[in-house]
Amino acid sequence: MSRFIVSYGSSMGDRAGNIAQALEAVAEFAEMLALSPVYETAALYVTNQTPFINGVFLASTELPPGDLLAKLKEIERQIGRVDRGRNMPREIDLDIVWYEDYVSDPGDVPAVPHPGAHERRFVLEPLNEIAPDLLLPGYGVVRDLLADPGVQSQEVRRVSDAPILV
């Protein structure tokens, strides 16, 4: 079994329902080990859209990284994600942030660790809740990355101390 961390987010429709549905689907092939609190965050790159709710989870699976990514993308499709373009609103987004003992080569799919995780407070804030000492290879330790002034300037607000339960 390998441990992995996924960042999730939703900005369209029943945001909490979309996430609960995604977590339930992931639990069919992975053992949930830790769920972060839930955060509401302003969209980061295309800012004229509704806020996201975000969090992360730590789980374990027997799936290799590529198969895990394929399962996550299938869950997104099942929940109704429509491709509106990069950084646009979405029903659900599931990104592999970290996968134990695996670091991809440039251009590999999936890209692990996730190439944007180190600069996104909506990933680092919940990740700091469950794994503050985690090293994102090539980027640094989560708590140190979160302390960066550019990351701290991003709007993030905790909306629940409890995770969205599966």
C-alpha cells in the first residue's frame, strides 16, 4: 500500500455535496487516513468567479500513480465536471499533490508532486493541518512553504473544523 495526498475543490453547484460524493467514490479503492478541515477560498488565477471550497485528504491505495489519476479523473466525470478551460469554475477538482516514494520526471503524467501545490494557499493551508512536516520534493516542507509572504497574501478562510465526511 502506498500513501498519497489529494487536494480537492469545488466552485459550482452543491459544492459540499460534490466533495462528499468524490470522497465516497475514492473510499471505494483507497483507505482514508486523514481529512483536513474545509476552507473557502477565492479563485486564484481567474478571479471573477464564485469562491471554492477546498481541502485535502491522506489515503492509501494499491494503485500506482497513473491508475490513481485515471480513477480521480473518472470520479470528476461522474460528478459532472465540464471542461470550461484552465482555472475556470468546476464542479469538482481532484489533484494528486503527493504520492509516497514517487517523484515524476518533467512532462510525466501525473506530475508528482503537483507543480502548483507549493504556491497555492488553498492547498498548503489544509495540508498543514494534516502533514505540516511533509516534504514536497523539489519545493520544500509544507509549513515553510505556507509561511511565504506571497502564499500568505492569498485569501483563505476556514469554514469548518470538521472535514466533509464520507
